[in-house]
Amino acid sequence: MGQPSFQASNAIIYLTYGAFLVTGVWIAWLWRRQSKADFLASNRTQKALPLALNFIASALGSGILFTYPEISTIAGVQGLVVYALSSALPLLVFGLLGPIIRRKCPEGFVLTEWTRQRYGVIAALYLSLLTLITLFLYMVAELSALQQIINALTGLDGLPAVIVECVVTTVYTSLGGFRISFITDNIQGAMVVGLIILGAITVGVETHIDKGLVQSTDLLGSSLLGWQLIYILPVAILTNDFFISGFWMRTFASKTDKDLIIGTSIATVAVAIILTLVGATGLLAAWTGAWPGDPPQEGSIAFFLLLAELPAWVVGVVLVMTVSLSTAAFDSLQSAMVSTGSNDLFRNKLNFWWIRLAVVLIIVPVAVVALKSPSVLQIYLISDLVSASSIPVLVIGLSNKCYWWRGFEVVVGGLGGLLTVFIFGTIYYGNAQDGANLMLLEQSLYVDDWSAFGAFVAAPVGGLLWGFGAFALRVGVQWVLAKVRGHHFDAFDRPPAPEPGFFRGPSEGGSDEEDREPAADAKASSIRGKFL
């Protein structure tokens, strides 16, 4: 059994956390005089390579050690390749859409700010709520995964590691904000890449494949689930990435559009390779006989069953990698949640210390829920279904030709998409209870029927249908009111352009105009946000 001793495991885990704490606090001290704006965001400051490392660190997380090996044991090579590409390729969207949104909303730093400008306050608050819920779920999933991994790798109780991680990231994130998260993610991202390379070489040398099992496990062929995932995963992950404020904050942080495109391209390739290597451990576990084991174990722990066959020092390397993955992902989510809340709910008028206090306070409910959370995959799937309903109707407004599309359609379409999933589930299963359960994907994604596939078709298609239905209703009501009241029917009039500039809250002794930073090289959007 390749498991480090109790003393060695504790030393590896807590020395790694100690190193990240010291590094984060030291960097925060160097940047102790930064402004509130820099605490919340770092617009147009970062070159391509740091951006790439940040996107890599933010796109991973310790949960990958469960989910990607699991898909390999269920849908084989086909499922793994689809999952890895579906997770990596959406990063290119930030390189493609980022420049457009930065031109339309030059001084924002999250997608919800563009939503406010384009669709009005109600739609912005609606998207902000979904974003904050998604970030909360991701933080819960990260801590839940960490606790399970520590226990699986070392036999130790994972709770102390969860508490220490919360303390470490909260300390340096509350002191330094997004900028510190960005810099530490550079370090952690580079560490993860190096450790993945080391781990891949080690596993390749130490693992011995049974050729008979390669044929008998049938993981090289295609399957119904594998073909379904070609549609489900790109829709789920692409739309859900829009809710991850950390990605948008890094998008706005790029110095130039070229840096953004290069950075996301590098990150896409690196993430695809990393996820494929991690997921391949599920295949290796099956082909070496480590999985399913006796008694049979779930595919989600295939990675750890394989590690049990390897030397203890390999587990030590994986422990360091796990702490790095988890810390990088968690502090990114922390800073993203605080910046999003400050921007969307308080318009960045909160005092600096209240913002820092918010970093501390959000940890409490996250940690409590994480200790009682269900499977990591189910947490992701719930947020995926919500995003699949909401994002298609949202992005219509990126086109200036669709100036007639309003916030009313976005909200109705998003909620209608979820209602459509319920309707589909009720018809498919024949009862409302199972239809409601489908909205939570309680049967998981990996089922031998068409329920999950149908849910991810119903969500975006239903959302668009409800959205266009809401558009027709709104235009019809406005036309009737115009006729009755005798005023101009303006539903299809192009609205005037808004004044560019983003209010960051009053500075000490400064006026509102002094706090509004100019957008020197950006063109203002031709759309003024309207809900109706």
C-alpha cells in the first residue's frame, strides 16, 4: 500500500499550506497600498503568460481527481476525450468574446456589469444571483472534494485540512484581494503543471498494464453515453463558464486583446492535456486490475485505487499537487465572489474593511455546507443546468443588431428553461416528482437512458422559446398601450448610447467624477440597458 506515514502526510499537507500562507501574506504586504479598485480587479495589467497560468489554475481544482477518472471507467476513451476537450475549449470563448465585452463595457470587470449596462438593473441582479450561487456551489464542491481526497490518500480526517485551507486563503485574500489571488495563482499554476508532468512520468514507469484487461473492459469502444456526452458536456461547461466571475476578472485583467487570445490559447492546450492525463488514470486503474477491486468500488475513486499500487513518495507528490490545485481554485472563487458581490450589490461603495470582512464571512456557510454536501459531480451538474437555461438568452444581446432584445426576455427565458426541464421530466417519467428530481439531476449524468440528454436539450431550447415568447408578449403589450394612449410605439427604436465609465465608489476627499476612470481606447456600447 503506497500510503505515507501519519507524520509524513501531516508534514506534507501543512508545510505546503504554510508556504502558500507566507507567500500570500508577503505579497499582500508588498501591495498594501493598493487602491480599492485594484483590490477588486486589475484591469489591463497582465501579459499573456501570467494570464495563461491563471486560467489553468482557475480551470482545475482538486475535484478533477474524482470526475475525470470516473468518466474514463464509465464511457472509456471516448468519454474522457469529450470531457477533456469540453472543459478546455470553452476557455477560448473568453479570448473571442472578451475583447467584444471589454469594448462594450470598458471599465467593468465582471459579466454582470455588462448585463447591467445592456439589460438594466433587474436582469443584472438576476444574473448576479445566479453567479453568486454558482460560485458558492463551486466553493462547496472544492472543499468537499479536498476533504475526500485527503482521507483517500492518507487515511487522515480531511476536516482539519479543509479548515486550514479556508484560513490560509481567507487571510491572504482578505489582505490583498484579486491581485494577490492572481499572483499566487501564477505560482500554484506553475507548480501544478510541473507536478502533473512528474506524476505522469512516474505513473508511466511504475504502472504495468494487463493486455487481457484492455480488451475485456471494453473502454476503447464507443457507447450511447459517450455519444450523448458530445452534446451534453460542451453545452453544460461552456454555458457554466459564463457564471465563473474569476474567468471574467482575468479576461478584463489582460493588458491587450492579443495577450488575452494568446493566454487563453495556451491555457486551453495545457488544460486539455492535464485533464486527459488525470482522466487516463481511470483507464490505467481498470487495465491494471486496481479497479473495480474486490469488493467493487465506484469509478470516482479509480485514481486513488491506482495510487495504492504505487510507492508512497508518489502519493506525497500527489498530496502537494492536490493542495496546490485546491488552494488555487478556492482563492480564485473567494476573490471572484467578493468582487462580484461588491460590484453588483453595493456598486463598490463599501468601505475597504467591510469588503475584507466579507471575504471572511462567506467562508462560514461554505465550510458548513461542504461538510454535508452530496457528490462533487452533482453539485456541478445543478449549476450546469441553470446556466444552460440562462446563458443562450443572455448572449443574444452581444449583437448590436439585436438591440430590441431586453432584460425581460433574459429573465423569463432563463426561468422558463428550467420550467421546460421540469415539463420534459414529468412527461418522460410520467410523474411530477421525477420531473422535479430531474432538475436536480439526482440520477446523475451517467445514466443508461435519455433523461440527462433530454434535460440539457430542454434547458437551452426551452429558454430560447420562452425568451422569444416573452419578447412577443412584451412587444404586443407595448403596441396596445401605444395605441390606447396615443404615444409613439418605440419597442424597435434603437436606444441612445450610454455614457462610458464605471463608478467605483467615492474616494477620500474626491468627487464622483474623479472616481470615474476614462476609457481611452474603448468604444462605448450603442445599447442602453432596459428591462422592458
